[in-house]
Amino acid sequence: MSSPAPGGSPLSIVPFLAKINQFILNPIIMLMFAVALVVFLWGVLGYIRNADNPKLRSEGQQSMLWGIVGMFIMFGVYGIIKIVLNTIGINVSGTFPF
């Protein structure tokens, strides 16, 4: 049981976790998704620009692959965080960071 705060209301971690999600986790997820997108686009540019060089085309393909993997991971992280927050009673519907 939580002890009452000085104002008389019980302490609750739910608003604290909601603020952490809103101001820390979601911006970090957005930043990492943006980095993965830039890596993907850099790979596309390298693939197109170096169409005659198989080694550089292969590097472009690797960048595209890792960019897609990074974006997939960020979507997964967001989903896991949403499941955990919904489980403990924090409604995060409509707060998709992308």
C-alpha cells in the first residue's frame, strides 16, 4: 500500500511513468527510427549511385538491410513499451511517436 503524500493523496507511479514515456522514451524511439531511416536512405543512394561497382553496391545493400532492421526493431520496441504500459494501467492510445 502506498503511503499518503504530504497533501493527503496517495503516491502513484502511473503519472510518473506516463511522463517518462511521453518525454523520454517516445523521443528516443523517434530519434532511433530517424537514424535507421537515414541509414536506409543512405544505402539506397549508395546502391543507385554505384550501379557499376559491385563492391559499393553490396555496401549499399547492407546499409539498406540494416536500416530496415533498425526500423523494425524500433517498431517492436514501441509495441513492447505500449503493451507494458497498458498492462500497468497507462493508456497510450493515440501516442504513436511516428
